[in-house]
Amino acid sequence: MVNIVFNKVVGSLQNIASSKKMETMLKKWRSGIEAVTSNYKRGFGMFVCNWKGKEHYKSKVLWSAIAYNIRVMTRLVISRIKPVQIFG
């Protein structure tokens, strides 16, 4: 690994990035990934899987990921549709 960036540098930890721009990009990427992970875990109950067995667990993860992606794409499409004016 060449570039390593932490949000909070504590003790002997230090950011190892090739430039300030790279450090900023990595911080933004990491915060984006953390937001997606949090949304996925909270929105689809991925903290606990009550389904028994490895195959059922895989199914829950797969279908939850598909549902999450459909939700994200639907919101994107809806946000791009212009509201229709009835009177005007």
C-alpha cells in the first residue's frame, strides 16, 4: 500500500499520502464508504441475521444488496425527473 489516511490521527499513527490532494481524496472516499455501509446496515437490518445456515446468510446478504442498489438507483431516477406542471 502506498497511500494510507486516517480521519483522526492518534499516537504514532500518521497519514502516508503522496500529496495533500491524495489525502483529501482518500478522506472523502472513506467517509463515503462509511456512509454507504451505515445506510446498508441500518436500512436492511444487517446487524443481525436471524436466518439459519450459511446459505441462508448468503441469500440475505445478496438480496439486501440488490434491494439497496435498487433503492439507490430509484432515488437517483426520481431526483432527475422534473416535476410536471399542471397549470402554467
